[in-house]
Amino acid sequence: MKILSLRHLRGPNVHLSRPAVVARLRLDELAGRETSDIAGFTERMLRALPGLAEHHCAAGAPGGFVSRMRGGTYFGHVTEHVMLELSQCIGRDVSFGRTVSTAEPGVYDLIVECPVDESPGSRLPGRLFDAAVELVTAVAEGTRVSAADLRERLTELSDLAEREATGPSTRSIIAAARRRGIPVERYGDLSLLRLGWGTRRRLAWAAMTDRTSGVGIDIAGDKQVTRRLLEDAGIPVPPGGAARDAEEALRLLGELGAPVVVKPRQGRQGEHVALNLRTSAEVEAAWAAAGGDVVVERYLPGRDYRVLIVNGEVVAAAERTAAHVVGDGESTIAELVERTNADPRRGTGHSRVLTRIALDDIAATVLDKQGCSPDSVPEAGRQVWLRENANLSTGGTGHDVTDRVHPDVARLCLRVAAVVGLDIAGIDLRLPDIAGPVPAVGDPDDVTGGVIEVNAVPGLRMHLSPVQGRSRDVGDAIVRAMFPGGSDGRIPAVAVTGTNGKTSVARMAAHILAGTGLRVGLTTTDGVSIDGRTVYRGDATGPRSAQMVLGDPGVQAAVLETARGGILRRGLGYDWTDVGVITNITPDHLGQDGLGSIEDIAHVKALIAERVRDGGTLVLNADDPWVRSLPDRPRVRADRKRIVWFGTDARQPVVATHLGQGGTAYLVQDGWLVQATGARRTPLLRVSEVPGSFGGAAPYAAVNALAAIAAARALGASTDVVNERLTDFEPRVHNPGRGTVLRLGEVTLFVDYAHNPAALAAVLRTLERLYGRDRCVAAVTLPGDRRDDLLAASAQVIADGVTRAVLYDDEDPRGREPGEVSALVEREMRGRRPNLRAVRAGGYRAAVQEALRLAAPGDVVLVMYESLAPMLSHLEELGAVPAGPGPAPALLPAWRNRAVLSHVPVSVTNKA
């Protein structure tokens, strides 16, 4: 077996609401075979991974998967379950898996859940799948699976998982944010988090926020500057000073008197901090070990404490105890350390709540001071120190003392954080007892306690998981400081999907919302724009583009066109939206990404409805039967959402029932776009005045406008703003490539992205209304990734609407042979209309030239394109100029005078 590809679904997807990974697996020699075909397979698999016996599978109870293996199941299914079990073995808590066949025999897609904050770039899922494939293959071949080899492989996977995972401090912030409903994005495998969206977005990196003062960080990072600043403020600190050479360090030893502390001036996590030094030799050695730029301070007796300050509040305090073991009278110190490190709470670095104790040179020195070595056997009950400093990063532990903090100590720590200028600070103190008052500042020789260090990015582990005392939710304190008043950090968000019309609807909705004074971020097929300015060009309908908008600190509202491809290949780029718009569902993209039917397409599009938050608004096309069925899907949970219908027929039963219950719909009625709520009707704009409708000749433009209005109104846009913004919505500027009209001499050019039967039918009906029959020439290209029957249906629609056609292929054939699509289209068009004049051209430039040659004065050329920018650039080179609001003024009055457009056929709404 072989893993052919791996892709991450970074957000909610068609399989589940959490991230997932999809592995494409080729079974090779195991294709067509089942587990029951191989004698002893199930028993050998269970010996290797006993945990598989607990897997439910479809049975819904433990043992269900074992029954499937004994009864016979395919090996892709087994690989899925083995991957899940290996994940559990290394503490990766996932349980969802699904295996589905693909169009290629013997090839399956294995969909497995991922932890919600695992990086989309994580190497771990791939490694787990590789291990699963190797294990299943070995068991199937009868190869002995060594328990030792499997343990070694699991250790490798566990180590990788631990390296990539967030630490306890970051996890606590993530958990607190998610409890509040705040969106969280982790950047790669870093501890850098983006919390919230747009203008409400905040950044956190471990216990540092985007409001943490850079000056404060620099001050805290320089221990000498910190101590001088605090000393000048009358805050008790140990007497001492800086030393850049050994002579200065020894001079300070003489002045201060033993014992002293030597620590790097800019050190961190207790590295190279030497305590309780009494001799010149010890001080000189410590100076050298610390890098030669040190602070020498008087060693204060007492206990080590850490007080955590967040936004002017004492949120936690812990007494810290240095790394140590307690003798049992039998074990050596080395054995006691090994036993202590076996505690699952201990790990390397900061990945777990405690850090393993190292038996290194520093530990040997500390042991030597106590007359011990790693081989010594301390008597029962004796406490043997492995470190003198109490940092958790060197193996120390924390005991919660928050409730014992004396008010004087609390006030002192708040002053320290304010003096240094930090919103989050860990204040290290050496005191006789944190429950007592702070020793008064006076004669330096009489200092008995005070502040020994200020930490700008304090670790939170000792407060989250103290070895004694109550756990403190310090992550919540940080999140509360970042998002006061219970804010969820979100901005208004609209998602738009459908087969056709989604780009136009998204652009129009964004234009209306901008009229409310909001800075709108917009994603569409053509790119990303922020506040009306394009910041990225290209297809921007996937999760990465959504994150580009939601992560922009200048965005106050987001309108996100969300296409099928992005949903299926990468999942959504957001968890919930306030409004979800589904324009229509027609048979396009069949044969791609496992879509075999229009039901499959509806299943994908329904995800947008499912991910509208409770209390949010679903904007649905009442003219489309598949869209009408969406509220009936259990996962949509329509009863928890507000439904708003839009469409051309107020008599549609679902609309009539909805209005009868006091609901709202946006409709075409008596030549107007109207808002209907119950029995009340509010006219908004004449259909003939809708931008892009050409005086009513393009009814699909009115329907697109209704969807956009409904979305904008759901977010609070007034009817006055709607009217004003629709009136100044200029399609050529604000919706390019969707019915863009140009003039070249006596010929009109109609540039449009129609590329499926429904959209093409809508456009060609519009051109017939404007120009009459037989006046249309088409420069035709269709995407090669469509199924042959869909291309044939599009070709037949074109043949019915034009008399002359020039056929050319996209530059990207999308898996087809050069010329294959145009040949298929030509064959189908001629079969539909034998007298049609059709020629083929090489590329869009030649196609446009030939179409213009075939066009007579007064004709219109429908220009279809693969990429808009080069096509518009070429037409401009030829001398084409904007044609204004309509290409055939003489024909428009008849359409403007038609009062009722309520009975427009449903298919005309299916237009991009």
C-alpha cells in the first residue's frame, strides 16, 4: 500500500466540524481483498495494537471494529482505524475516521480528525499514516511485528507530537478563548496566536500580548536596569551591581559580603544563575559560566515566590521549590531522579506542566555542596537538592499561595509591574513569608526580602498545575484582559456560496455594507479587497483568503465568497458566520472531487448554512428547489436560525407560508425589488434600475441584488443605505467580468464569466432580449475539468443562442489534451444546430479577432474568458471602450415599461 497524497482541511468541512486530514491511499496488492481473506489477520493485528478492540466502528459499541475485521473489511478501512489507534497511543486525542472509495479502483480517501490546534503544516499526520500503512502491510504479509520496534516508533511519533504541540501556557489561553467563543488561529507550530477577527483581532505569544510594552520587555530583560529602576522607585531589591569582568564581580563580593548570587545580566529561565556563593573561586567560576556580563547581588534568605500580574490585577501566586528528591534509604540519587522524571507531568522544555530534572554538571556541583554524588543513597526522608534556583524550567515545582498573599505584597507587585511598564508580568520575590508584610526599605545591610526579578513573558505552568494547592485559570485572566466586557472578538461576517451568482452577490453585499461606514474585507473568485482596494489577485474563495480578510486589523466586516473547491480541498477558513447566502444549486463540477450528483453538490453547499451561528441569518433562494430543501437538513439546525427567502415569485408556497408566519422575504413584485415582512411590503428599487439588469432585460441581476440586500439588511444596513449604494453600484467598476459591456466601432462586446448551462442560458436570453435573435457571435471557452456531459450541455445552450461561434481552449487545459475541449464543444454545437457557423482559434487573442471579423455592425459578441485581466487588457489594446448602461438603447424602453417580472423562469436566476 502507498499514501499518494495528503491534504489538511483546516476548518469545518463536509465530514465534521473540526479540522481533518485526508490521505489518498492506493491498496496495490491488497486491492480487492478483505481481512477475512488472510488467515489470522485480525488476531495478529490485535496483538500488535490491543486498543483496536475498543473501537466501535459502525456498531456503536466496543468490539464493533473487531467484528468488522473478522467478518471481512477492506484494508483502507483497517488503515484508518490503525492510524486512529496510533494517535491515541501517543496522546493525540482524536476519534473520528471515515474511509471512502474514489473513482479509481483500489484507491481510497481516508479522512481522519485532527486536533483543533494542530498546525495545518504539521508533519505528524503524515508520519502516523506512514506508520499505519507499514504496520497493516506487515501484519497482512505475516511479518512479525516486534513490540520493541513498535514502542520505538511510537516514541518517535510522541516526541514529534510534543515538539509541535503548544505548551501549557498557550493551551490555557486557547482554552479560555474558545470558552468565550473567540476565534483562535495558531501560526504554524509557534506559540503565536491570533485571537478574534478584524479590528477586534488581538495577538498573543505565550504570556505576551500585542499590548505588551517593548520598552517594558527590554527593561525586564536587563536585570541591572530593572533593579536600578525599582531601587529608584523605593522598591526593595537585594543590594548589588553589574560586573563586566571578574575583578568587578570579586569587588562586589567584598562589598556585599557572602553569600551572593551571580546571574547573567540578560539571562532567562534560571540558566547560569548561581546562588549562595561564598568564595572568590565560586564567584569567578559563576561569572565565567554566565558569559562575563553579570549581576552580583546579596543572597537573601527566605522563600521563593512568583506573583502573576495581569492588567493591574494579582491573578495568581506560587511558592517555588527548587528541583530535589527525597531519600528512601535504599535508592541512589540517580535512581530517585529517574523515578521523579517518570512522572507523566514532566517533559523536556515547557511542553508539559513540569520539567524533567537534569543530572548535569550544575546538579553535580549542588550535590557536592551537600556532600553527595549521583551514586549516594540518602537516608529516608532526607531532602536532596539538585538545583539552588527554584525555576520550573530547571525541574522546580510550584505550590499555589494565591489566597495567602498579604495586601502589602500585592500592592508591591502591582507597583513593580507599573514601574517596569508591563501589562503581564511575573514578579519573583524572596520573602520570609508571602502572608506577611513587605520588609521596609531602609539600610541596604538590613534588607531581608524583596523583588529579585521581573519576567516580561512569565511561564504559567506553576499556576495552572501546582503540585499542591488550587489550580488558577490564568489563561482566562489574560483573555479577559485582552477582551474586556465579555467580547467574543468577532466582526460581522457573511459567507456566500452557490453554483452561480456568488461573486456578484458578494460584491454587491460588500458595496452596500461599505455604505454603513464599515471597512469591508471581501473575497471573490478574482481576489481579495480591503476597504475597496485590491490586495491580492487570483481565485480567493478558499480558507487562506478568508483568513487573509479575517486576520486584517483594519477590517470591520467580512464578506466571503466560499466556493466548492475550497470547501472540499481545504475546509472553511472560519468557524461561524452571522449570515450565510446560498444563491442556487445546479449541476456543475460533477466528476470533480468525488461529486457524482447534484445531491453531492447540495451536501457541500449546505455547509455554509450549517456554519451560520445560532441566531444568525440564512438567506436562501426560494426559486431553487435544492436550496429550498436545505432547512430540512438536520445539520443546518434551521430552527435556531432566522431564515430569509429571496426570489422572483411571491406565490412560491415556501415564501407564502413564511410570510404568513410573519417572516421576511425579498422579492420581485410589480416591477420592484421589495422587502416583504408578513403582509407589509416595502418597495426598495425598480427592477429596471438595478445595476447590471439592462433595464430589466437581465432578471438574474435583480435576483442577485435581492440576495445582497437580504445579507446587508441582516447586518443592519438601512433601506436608505441599500437604495443609495445600489444606485451607485457600477457593474463595470464594482463587478467586472460579469456582464461588462464595451464598444468597439459598431460592435458591442459583452464580457461574461458564464461557464455552465444555467449561466449561459441566462446570458443568452438577455442578449436575445436586447438585440433580437441571430445577432449574437460568441468567443467560447469552457473549463476542461468539467465532465463531458456538462460540457456538451453548455455547448448545446450556446448553439441555441448564437449564429456564429469561435471556439478556443483555456491556457490551462485542466487535465485535457490540447484542443480536446474545443473539439468536443464544436461537435456538440454542430449536432445541435447543423447550420451554425463555427470556427476554432488558437488562444483568446485569435478568438476575439475572429469573432470581431464574423460580427456585423449592430451585432454583439459574447466574450467568454478564462482569466479576466488579460482579456480586458487585450480588448483595451483593440480600442474597446465602456459602453455605458446598455448596448441597445432603442430596445430598452420596452423592457423598462414591463411592470411585472414575477414569472421569470427559475433558470434565469442561475447566473454568475
